[in-house]
Amino acid sequence: MQKAIYPGSFDPVTNGHVDIIQRAAAMVDELVVGVLINSSKKPLFSMEERVAMLKEVTKDISNVTVKSFEGLLIDFAREEDAKIIIRGLRAVSDYEFELQLAQSNKAVYPAVDTVFLVTSSKYSFLSSSIVRDIAKYGGDNSKFVPDCIDKKLKLIYKTKENQYE
Ligand code: PNS
């Protein structure tokens, strides 16, 4: 059985992430989306919200589960008994970080391999931080995130005090 982990911050999940999830889920028996709990960063959405949003947008993909993890990705991979890590590659600028991540994960846990899926060209510019910026200044994110995420973003920035945080 092929089990893979697709890790990330997902703050929030974008259409680019959903595209990778759909394509990766079609390649493996089980795909675990791993949401990083990063205590040194203050995310826009809490871990519970990010997990709930991912569950909502992946509810129709039967072999996808969503879990959170803290600490090293390879420890999470070991716990899950997954030997494949999925990452999306958008542009050359992603490569350096992704190479280092894949090689350090391989060095610490040789049984694991990272598989890169090239992001669809229509999402090659897209990132969670771009989406957060667009939402912050009242722009239109409807092409970039699933509807339910767009609604949540609008809600979060609706109140005046949140508008330019
Ligand atoms: O969505 P992101 O922020 O690009 O995802 C980055 C992520 C979560 C894959 C990466 O930061 C990660 O794996 N963090 C956990 C700590 C870790 O294992 N670092 C690698 C050192 S071996």
C-alpha cells in the first residue's frame, strides 16, 4: 500500500494546494494532509481552523485524511508509516528550499522519498501569503481559493480592527 504525506502550513488552503491534493490522491492509496503546528509563527487561522477547512475542501476525496503535526516532518512520516512526501513545485525560486528540505528529510529518514508535483501553470504564482494579502485589502480571492475559504477570509477581515493587520 502506498501512503503519502502532503505537509504544509495551509494558512489558508488555496486552489493550488487543492490541485496538488487531487493529483497526489490519484497516485497513492492513502494521502495524509499534514498541517504544521508552528509555535514560532502566528498564523492567520488556528490549527483547528486550518484542519477543518482542509477537511471541508477534501471531503469528496475518499482516500484523503487531514491531520496536524508538530516538530519534524519525518517523525510525523514515521508515526504514519508513510514513505512518500509530496510537495508542489511552482517556480525555480521554490527549488532551493525544497531541495534542502527533501535532502535533509532523506538524510534523517532514508526510507522516505520526496515526490514533487509541478504546480499547474494557472496557479504558479499563487501562495497562501498572496491570498492573505488580497483578503487583507479587500481584493477578490474567488479564483484563488475554494468558496468556503473565500467566505472565511472575508469574515475575518470584515471587522475594522482586522482590516489592515
Ligand atoms: O507550506 P509550507 O510552509 O511551505 O510547508 C513547510 C513544511 C511544513 C513542509 C516544513 O516547514 C516542515 O516540514 N516543517 C517541519 C519541521 C521539519 O521537519 N523541518 C525539516 C528539517 S529536517
